[in-house]
Amino acid sequence: MCFDHRMEIALTVLMAAVVALLVAQLPGRAEQARTAYRLAEIERRLRLVMDHLGVVDASPVPPEVGRHLARGDKIKAIAAYRKATGADLRSAKEAVEAYGDGR
């Protein structure tokens, strides 16, 4: 076996080990679910505190969403909302429609 061939094998094994370590660091579905739950709970509590204090969020949606809605482009508004918040399609559509109805 020549030196170049052994070096290729060693690099391939090393690369596979690095990829395996990186994949092992990715959060699993359970961790993502816990994080999503915790975030929802934090948002719920924040809404309770804001309601208790009488604080009103003057701009509940990102400004870009409002600009798209002002031009009548609901699809771009939904896309902008998803990009800004990370919301899924259904949640973004509901939020944009609620904002559009309340204008």
C-alpha cells in the first residue's frame, strides 16, 4: 500500500469522525420540542405581565409586514412575517390576517 493511499484512508476516516461529532451536536427533536415549549411559556408569561401593566405593543408585527400589507401584497407580508419571526405558514397567515383586519 502506498503512502498516498494510506493518507487518503486516514483523511477519509478523520472526515467521517468530524462529521459524526458535528451531527451528534445537533439538537434532537425532543430538545427542539422542549425549547419550543419553553419559548411559548415565556411569551405567554410576558403577555400576562404586559396585560397586567397595561402595556400595549404599538407594532405587533415587523414593519416590513405592514409595508407589504399597505401595498396589498398579502403573500409577501406572510413571507416577511415568517422570515422575521420563524413562524410556520399557518401561524404567519393567521397573524398577518389578524393584523390586516385590525388596521
